[in-house]
Amino acid sequence: MADRKKEQERDELHRAIWAIADELRGAVDGWDFKNYVLGTMFYRYISENLESYINRGEWDAGNTDFRYADMPDAEAEEARAGLVEEKGFFILPSELFCNVRKNAPQDENLNETLEAVFRHIEESAKGSQSESSFAGLFDDYDVNSNKLGATVAKRNEKLVKLLNGVADMDLGDVKDHDIDAFGDAYEYLMTMYASNAGKSGGEFFTPADVSELLTRLGTVGKTEINKVYDPACGSGSLLLKAEKVLGRDAIRNGFFGQEINITTYNLCRINMFLHDVGFDKFDIACEDTLTAPQHWDDEPFELIVSNPPYSIKWAGDDNPILINDPRFSPAGVLAPKSKADLAFIMHSLSWLASNGTAAIVCFPGIMYRGGAEQKIRKYLVDNNFIDCVIQLPANLFFGTSIATCIMVLKRGKVDNKTLFIDASGECVKVTNNNKLTANNIERIVSVFAAREKEVKYFSYLADYEDIVGNGYNLSVSTYVEARNVREKIDIVKLNADIEAIVARENVLREEISKIIKEIEG
């Protein structure tokens, strides 16, 4: 019953988002539209979150008629310092979402009002512990963009529709912390636009089923972890999945990630807040992870989950410092300049705790190519860091049909073997993409956890010598025999069938000849 209600609420939410999309469709390209909807939802969320926090405090103290939204700004100012310390930010009553929205249709300067409100929210955190969590959060919400309309009046008209559309969303009661809807709306928007935005979308988004699989692989046998880290965190969906899989308080010291794209970096921080992760529980940085890693003081990490960009260019041996970098130097060689994939693997391994697991989505080429990549694989295998390699089905990700792999790394393995799993058939087709079902994920994780020697056509536990004998090739197809799906043909029966068809054809020909003769006759 609860599941049906949840699905119903989810459908309603998706319809509400679609309705806003319809209202604004001509004006704003999907990928930009997403930023406006998420920015507005975020503004509504932190307004309601703060309002509810203050109201509850007053109601508990017996002041049951109190409403922060009705309080004069001057009086509210007195509570600013305390609230910034507790919540990380401050919003004046007049600048709360509900009040700005109420006055929006009559506000000829709505664009300026919103711009000021967003600036004030960011500035409220300046000089406090939460400053880095709020700085530049609304940078991608351009209230003066021509994409919203050619004139101020047209832009404001669109902004009113945006505020109303988000206000009408049923996002659950904030005071009950039932805010799954925010995360779900976020995920729906990402899916909606990642599928239309081709590669640009796929770069930032790991579908929920793949996130679930990576996180479950990384947390087998654990009920809690110290810290979770993603070196190419995009919008943060993988980091947040750890909380969904393990539970709210099971990540003791928080979420850490790094993202090079500033728009996606802002989305990631917004996503943390939307999932009610406190500003003191996450640290997301915006920089190039390979050349300017930002979390030296926080490593090592017990769980690393990542879907780094495939085969991107990087400095490699053009930068003489990198070969001496402690993350890359152990392999004695750098990943090729045109393919940074194994640089992400080496970085992750370097920052992995001795009791930790890293589960990383990989481009398949890194498993078998020669040159520097083979030398890095040799280092990983010779030092017994590779726990498992899983071949995934094709078409799981938006914007690429490629069949990717997962590499699971561990520093504290109990054996010197590597498990290979061929999960290329573990999926169902949904529209143009493939999807991992709960059963598919369960099968992969259970075989991974049991570490069985061989499940015919599915898994194989390879000895170190096997891998050396195969020239350090880590392609799953080298170790797991593929099922022969071709139908066995009974030649004798086939010949008999052909003879019967030919005989029947001869009879038909004779009958047709007779008919023709009669007609001509």
C-alpha cells in the first residue's frame, strides 16, 4: 500500500515538472531549464527548511501562533548570527520563497528581487563555517537571460510561472523531513534531459540502477562506512546513493567529491542540500582531480564510487611533475595523454583505505590495450589490487551505447585471485536503453559476495598465473566462456524438410501449368 502511494506521489511530481516544462518549453533549452527548476526548488526548500526550524523552536516554547514568514525583517535580523551558526545560512522573512512568490505577479522588478535574494542567501554564509557550501550556488540561475524572454516583462512572466509551478509541487511536509520528493524530482529532471542532451547529459549522470550496483558492490558485508568519495562526482547521484543503500546515519564522516565542471559542481552541492545533507557533512570541490586533487587532508576513503569521463585527454607525461606524484608514481608510467581512464583508477587506488572498496565504471579498452595501459594493469595485478572485473550490458548510459565494465579495487584482499563476471545479459530493455532490474543487481552482487569459482557462462575466479599467462588482459570474455546462443541444427531433418518443400513446389508448378493451358486452350 505504501509503495503504491509513493508511486502515486512520484507520478504527480513528474506531471508537475512536465507541466512547468510545457509552460517554459519554447523559451529555455532543456539543459538550462533544468538549472532554473532545480534552483527554484532549492530556493523553496531552504526557505521552508529554515522557516520550519524557527517555527518549531517557537511552538515548542509555547508560542503556538508564531509564523516566521509574518515576522518583520528588523526583528528577524536579531536571530541572524545564531541561525547561520546552526543552519549555515539565513533568509529574511520578506525574502522567503512563499513571500516572494505571493508578491511576484505585482513585482515589476521580479528579476532584480530574485537576484538580490539569491545574493543575500550566499552572502549570509560568508565568513562562517558553511561559506564554501553556499558560495556561487545560484550562479547558473540567470534571471536576466534572453533565454527566459526578450524583455524584462517577458522574463518576469516566465519567472512567475516558474515560482508558481514549483510552489504547486507536492514536495512533502518539510517539518516531517519527508523530502524524498526533492531527490526524486532532481533525478527525474536529470533523466528527462540527460536522455535528450546526448553526451553532455551522460557525462553528468549515472542512472540510478548503475549507482545502486556500484554502491552495493562497494559495501558488501558493511552496515556503515567512514567516508564516501567520488573523484568525478558530477551531480552527486553516486555519493548520495551510499546513504540510500546503507541508511541515513551510516556514513559517519560524510560525503566527499570533486567535479571539474562548475555548473555540475553547483548542482552537486544543491543536490546535497536537497537530500538534507548538512553543510558540515559534505565537501565538494571544483577543480581538475587528476592535476589538482583537493582532498589530500581527507583521504583515505572507505568507499569510492565513480563513473569518470571515458577516454578524455589529460596532461600525462607533458607535465614532468606527474610521474613523481605519489598517486601515479608507483606504476612507473602514466596513463596515455589521450586516455586518462587509468589515471582515475590510480588516483582512486591511492586514496582508498586499507579496509575499503572502490567500484569504478570503466571504458572497456583499458582492459586489453597494450603500451602504458598494459604496464599499469601489470602493476595493479602484480600487487593484488584488482578484486573483480564485471562486464555490463550495452546501452545502460544516456548518450552512449557502449558496453562498459566495472573494476572493483581493494587494498586488503584475502586471496591472490581476481573474479570475472559476465553480466552483459543481465538487463531489460526500456525504450531505447537497457536497465538493470533489482533481480539483475541481486544476481551480480550475490555472485560477487560469494566469490564462487565458476558459474557457467557467468563468472570465473582467475588465479594470478591465469592473468599473467594472458598478458595481463582483464577483458571478461578472456576468462568467462560465452554461452552459445545459436540454435543447434539437425541437418538430416533440414534436408528432409527441403526435399518436401521442393516436391511440393513441383506439384504446384504442374498444377499452375495445367491452369495456364486451360486458359490458353
